[in-house]
Amino acid sequence: MASESTYNRRERPAKPALTRDGIVATAVTVMRAEGVERVTMRRLAKELDTGAASLYVYVKDTEELHAAVLDELLAEVHLDGAGDWRERLWAVLGSYRSVLFAHPSLARVALVTRLSGPHYLSLVEAVLALLDEGGMAPGQAAWAVDVLLLTATATAVEHGTRREKPGAAREHEVMVESVATASPDTHPHIAALATDLVSGSGPTRARWAFDALLNGALATPRAEPEETR
């Protein structure tokens, strides 16, 4: 005669089959609710009602998992817009920064991880297409896209992290005071530029940095790359 536990097992609905897409989707849900720090193999295994070892069939490690989560978020980056090629490029990079700014921990992943997911590749393709439209030589564009995205990533990491840091406002005040009171005898250049060093809003300075990088890339011939192995 079958036991009650046997009937319970038979009546229990079958678990959905594990897939990489399903694991990443669950990781995104956990990240949005609890933060990227909680996106671990153990946490996902509990959410998916499976063993952590089963997840490694689909995802190599937590670093790869976080990179996959970040790539899913990059689907939110707006890759089109209005205006000439320069304004559209500024808008694309601004949208990218905004996505990272909303998730500083994942922004740090972008800073130290070689991303290769489909949404990241779409972002790179969009930037390269705009640089081509602007007349940048292909070789220069191939290197400029790296510099532009790296700068946007670093900006998002800096400002996103500072937003979460207790005492960040006071830290900024101390820095401004230190610059303003620098001695002309020991730091003559800082003293001479004290006002300018801390002038300008964040968006204004970010746009200047973008134009400076872009103009430099347009005007600077690229060295021939060394043979890669």
C-alpha cells in the first residue's frame, strides 16, 4: 500500500527545468529586491529549489553570474535619439551611465569585468556606428569606444558609490576647503586655480570631458597595434 509521502511526491508539481536564461532572470529579480550582494549561487539555489552545484552547469561562477545580470540591465540603455551624431552619442552614453548609476555595485562589475553579452555588444555596435557617422577613422574608433565606455563606467561608479557613502557631502566640503586654503608657496598652481578646480556642475563637467575625449580621439592618429597572441 502506498504511503502518504508517496502520494505527496506524486502530487507535487514538477519544477521547471533549469536553464541559463531562467537562472539569470531569477538573479535579476533577487538583485532588484535585495541588491547584487545577495545574488549568490546559494541564494539562487534556494530561490529555484535546487542545489547550488546544479547552477554551475550553466554559470561558471558568481562573477560570470553578475556579468550576466549586468548585461540584462543593459537592455534598458536607449540606443537611439534625436540630433546629430555627437548629440546622439552623448545621449547613448548618458543612458548607459544612468543604468549603472542606479546600481553602483553592478557598475563596479562593469569596471573590472570583460563584458561580452548580447546587450553589451549592441551598445558597442551603436557607439561604433555613431563614431563612423561622425567620420572617425576605423582604427581610432576601435580604440575610442573603449575609452568612452570606460570613462562613462568610471563616472557612474564614482557618483553612484558616493551617493551611498555616509558622510560624502562632508567629505566634499573638506576637499573644497582644502583647495581654497592651499598655500601659494607650496601649491602655487592649486592656489591660482582654486575657484576653477571646483567650479561647474556635474553635468557640465561631464559634457566637457566627453567633448574633450571625443575631439582628442578624432584628432589623434592611432599607433599600429602590436601583434596579439
